[in-house]
Amino acid sequence: MKSAPPQKIQQTLADPKLQKAIYSATGRLAGNRRKTIAADVLPDYQELRQHAHDLKKHTLDHLDAYLEEFERNVAARGGKVIWASTGAEACAFIGNLARERGVKLVVKSKSMTSEEIHLNEHLEKDGIDAVETDLGEYIIQLAGEKPYHIIAPALHKTREQVAEVLHAEADSTPEDLTAIARVALREKFLAAGIGITGANFLVADSGAIVLVENEGNARLSSSAPAIHIAVAGIEKLIPRAQDLAVFLKLLGRSATGQPLSVYTSFLAGPRRAGEPDGPEEFYVVLLDNGRTKILADPGKRQSLYCIRCGACLNHCPVYRKIGGYSYPWVYSGPIGKILTPQFMGREQDPWLPFASSLCGACGEVCPVKIEIPKILLELRQEIVEKSGDRRERMAFRMFAWIMRHPHIYAQFRWVRKLRKLPAAGPLKAWLSQRDLPDLPKKSFREQWRERGRA
Amino acid sequence: MRLVDFPREDLAAKFSDALTALNGNVVLAPDLDAAQAHLRTMLAGKRVVASRAPILGGIGEEYSREACAAADIGVTSADFALADTGTLVFLTESRESRLISLLPPRHIAVIERDRILTSLDELLSRVPHPGVQSSAMVLITGPSRTADIEMRLVRGVHGPGEITVIIVGS
Amino acid sequence: MAEVLERAGCEVEFREAQTCCGQPAFNSGYREEARDVARHFLKVFEGAEYIVIPSGSCTSMISHHYADLFDGHHETRVHEFSRFLVEVLKVDDVGARLDSVATYHDSCHALRELKIHDAPRRLLRNVRGLQLTEMDAAEECCGFGGTFSVKFAEVSGAIGRTKVESIVRSGADTVVSIDSSCLMQLQGVLSRAGSTVRTMHLAEVLASR
């Protein structure tokens, strides 16, 4: 491997408090999910997963048509679709609109897509205050950090650390801290000129976006300011409002073990005549940023089915040890492992798809049945072929040669002598964590022959 | 899609169970007079903002942004409710504002019994094109909540921390 | 394993030319090399009717991933050992005896690719003197993952230690699995932690009298 995994991994492993926080938070989310998808609670869970997978496949197979339908319907409801091939284009549109309207304060609800395009940095450069309003995101914004987990951005922070960030008493309870944030952010919601959200789903037949949340900040961001802008990847599209019956049933349960999240907003355009409130202007920025390139790959395009539930993170033995910051990009966990090389190029962090024991828990819990392990194996092959380690290739060529010559293979009783070798390379790595296995006194072949069976 | 079949009489009870499990409150009122009387008791001495839905009987201040921001309680009707998840459904075309059920720390909704549906599946088959009727359809399932700090559940983050539903016509 | 199969009434053949299924190369991205090894496997086992394997990961490599190496190849002759006993031979009691408190580790490929969960437990429950207890993290990965165990040794070790904590909590004196690679990882971590818990392959348990 050319580039080494980040120092962050060692640091995270060496921090017992952080280890406990990651393991217990993900364990709790996983446990809650299990309760709500249990066979007696949701008997058609497996059918729903397949249905969701098929809907996503169908939508992406006909994405052009659905995108056009979506744009038509957004316009019909008085909204406007903005096509952004790159993150820079999306940021430029938003920045320009804010400048035109004289907006200096923007409120944002949680959007991984906006992190992907570094929207906040762009707005700050233009002198616009972009305030994160999801409690976890608000905290990490004040701390100058990035989200730790798709669903729980401040998973790594203790209440004392949060108190420090909010300038509160060190012994504040989570309730106290939440109350402080509520008051501070309320002002912002009511003063902001633009509210920016992501979108959990884009609904083609309605020209609508769907926002799923528990706090109320997405509702406020999309209802209080005069302008609402939703930024979403083109893969968020679903064909019809009725398809929400499948996706909403899976999203809440997979993410947090809730049959439905507290607030689900289905928003189709700006406020209409006679409606007491709502935004005057409604924009949906459709982001490509490399998605159509991934769509072109038959084996890996299913990576785009992701509905950002975070279940794969919660079940991944690797994520549960190395945590969100060990991943190089905004998306962490198993989904991050397969998206990052496809967006950023396989040469960027070639170690990433190898940082997996291929246990398959991710694929097992994915609500849209993305075959994550299969994609990891494909990526491994691509990386090795393009920029493989010459020595490793030689080692595997030799491995293959030995395995094709059984009489040579059978000679390898030297394996018993392993204990006496100086610890170096893979042996050293093994021994750093565990002892060598006890080896049987006789090999199977030797025993088989002794019984006169050869 | 399988539609779960509940006998209609049980839907109010089912809704009540689901919402109280989420720390919401449910009041079963035999008729409109009882509902409005109960409502008035709950609102006594509080600053209230309410929609002009007839079912509410003309209580509280009329909608304005300032009223929503200052009120102790926001009162609305609801278009539908979903029994299996304890969810309220709002379509803004019915003149319910977005902010009355969002800004004040407490939300009370009054709904007729026969507006309670079984589930999201039934809602979407009744309202297959929510975007036609209004700019916003909002599903509210219990009080606002977060577990962002140490995974500790805290209610009333940005939306109301307390929600009460008065079902009329039990 | 051969003993147990014979005890259950099978005629067991061992083809000495066998070496490996090719998984290590495949998992590391070296498909050409994996294909070479796989071809050897297929040649060696030409004509065999039932190929029984004491490893979930080898079995799934052949049954699930040979199709990735050879277009359209669906290998149906391979059977993981415990599943072969219970589902093909319809045997869940081989007359074994082992005094122990044992817990079963669900190896990942067996559990998730082959959907093996009940067969090994049924077999273990019928071992005289063996008390089967479930650990809370039975279905969690042991952390081996092939070359992952050395390429990402610290992570692999940390995962293994969490698993071992679960084993110890279960009160078992023996942990059983159908995959030797998992056992190697677990034994290594247990021994480094100074634990007296031993690891045994299911075949060893079933061969015990």
C-alpha cells in the first residue's frame, strides 16, 4: 500500500474513553434498530428491503427521465431547480443568491451533501454567517470539527466537552446544554434570510423534497426564512410520493430504531396563496459532483442507493474501533469505504478498502441491500491492478505457484519452525496483538497416512 | 404493500398507546363541547396562539410570527392521524400554519376520531399526491427530541417538548 | 472431521493433491492468482460428489465467489461440515462426549454468506457433558479477516479483544467455531490475555469421546 492509514486510527484505539463512547453509542443504535425490525414487529422487513433496492435500481436506471419529471413538477409548484455538476457550482449559486438578496445570516439543517461540497467554508469566505442548527452539528461547528457519524455528529464528545464549547457550567446536564442551544438558535432561525437543508428524498411525481428529523430544526430552516434552498445529490430521487411508504418504514428503523422519526416534512414549492407561512422562494440544487460517473459502473453503481441511515456504521467492527475521524472523507464507515475511492479516485487512499475484515455485517443490515463487501472486493482488485505493491504481487504469485504444486505445499512443515523466526513484517504485526497458535504435532496428511488410508 | 387491518373502533386506542409511549399525551373527549371545554382549561393563564380551524372554537391569538415566537402553547387542528405510529398529519392547505405547531414549547392538536387512519400506507393511498393540495405536508410523531449529547434522550430541542392530542368523539 | 463423518456412515476420501481454495489471493484483490489456485482445486476435485469442508470461509469462497472468477460457474458440491451433517446426512448426534461449558462463535462467512446458525448449535447441544451457553457478541466478527489481521493489526487486535471480553463474560471454558482462522485469532488473543479459555474446532468437539 502506498499511503499509510492515518495516525488517527492509532490515536482513537489508544483512547479508552473514546473507545467506550463509540462502542456504546453504535451498540445502542444497533440494538434499537433490532427491536423495530424484529420478525414479530415488522414481518415483511426482508421484502421491504428488496422492494427498496428494486425501486432505487429502477430510479437510477431511468434517472434522466425522473430528473426531468422532478424539475417540471418543481417549476409547476413555483419552485426552481438548479443543476450543479460540481460542488463549486452549487456553492457559487447559493453564495450569489445570498449576495443578491443581501442575506448575511443563513441557517442550515443537517446535510452531509453540504459537507461534501464545503458549503459553509464558501459562505464564510463571502462574509455570510452559516449556522448549523442540528444540535450535534451546532456543537461541532462551534468546536471547529467535522461530523463523527452520519446520524450522531457529536458522538465523540462528553457533556463536559460540550459544556466547554457552549460556554456553560462544567457540570451542566444534557438538558441544560440543549436548552442553551435552543435559545441561541431560535434567534437565528427567526432572523436568517435563507434556510438551507439537504433532502432525504426527492420525489419526482410531486416536485417535492422530503426532510426526516427528530429535532425540528429542518422544519424551522425550511419554514421560517423567506428563502429555502435544498441541496441534494441526484441519487436521492424516488419516483412517486407513494414510494415513501417503503422508504420511510426502513429509514427511521435502520437509523435509530424509530418506526417514524418525529418530523417528516414533504415540501412542494414555496408557500401558496392563502397559506399563512412558509418560504417565498424555493430552490432545489441538484448535485452531480461525480455521481453520474459512478452510475456508469455496473458493479458499483448500487453504492448510490444509500439512504444515509448509518446502520452500516453501527454494525461495522472496524468503525466501532477506529471511529468517524479515521476516515479521510465526509462519509465514514462501510458506505464511506466504498464511496470515497469512487468519488476521490482509487489512488487517493488506497488502504481504505482493505481496512475491513469483510465480515459482511454492513451488507446484512443495509436497508436497500447494497452489496458492500462485494464492492470492497472489486475496489481491492482495481487498486491492486492499477497501483499494486510489487513485492506483494510477487508474494501472491508465489502463493499461487505453491498451491498448484501439492508436493511442495505438503513440504511446508517448516511452518512449525515459525516460532523460532525473528519477528519481522507480518509476523511482527501478528505478534504485536496476539500469540502464535499452537500447532498440532502431526499434520493431517501425516495422520491420514499413519492410519493406512493413503 | 400489505394494509394492516384494524377494526375502526380500536384506532383511537391504538393511536393513544403509540403516542403516549413517546411521551405524548392523549385526551379522549366524547364530543366537541367536551373537547373545547377541556381545551379551555388547559389554556387558562397561558399565552396561546391558535389557528382558526372551527373545531378549536375560536380560542387564543390569531397566527402571526411574533405570536408564535412568544406563545406558551400553540393550538391546531389536524388533517389526519396515524394509529400505528401515533402520528399527526398536517396539510397546510387547510390553513394550518407551519409555525404554530413548531415554535411554542407546547403543542395541542384537536382531531375528530374518524380522521384517524391505520398507518402511513393508508395515508399515502388516500393522499397519493400531497404536493397538489398544499406546499407542505408534515407528519408529527411525538415531541421534538435528540440524543446528540452522550446519547441521552432530551425532549424539546427546537420543536415542542410537549404534545397533547384531544380526540373528539370517542 | 474424517472420523466423525465415518462414524456417521460415510465413506471418506482424501485427495492428497488438494491445497487451497484461493481465498487469500481473492480477498487481497489478486484475481488472476486466485483463479490459478481455483483451477487447481476444481481439477483435483473433478468427479467428487460431496466435498465437505471444515471451514465456513473456504466453503463460501467456492460456493459464492467462484462465480466471480469463472463466469457462470455455480459450485453446488461443496458443503460446510456442520451443515453437511445436519442437512444432508440428517444427523445431529454423533455420540460425542466432552465435559465443558462451551460457547459458539458464529464465523462471519458461515453466518452471513452460508446462513449457518442453527446446525452447529444443534450438534453441540447433543454432546454429552457439554453445556452450551451463548455469548452476547456471538455474531460479531473476531477480527481476523485474512491479511487484515496483519495489515491492520492494531484494529484486528482491538476487535479480537472485544470478542474475547464477550467470551469471558459468557462463563465458558471453551469457545467453538467452524473456522480455524477465527480460532487462530481467538486463541492468540486469549493466550496473550492470559486466559485459560481454550478454542476448539467443532470437528474436534464432535470427535471427542
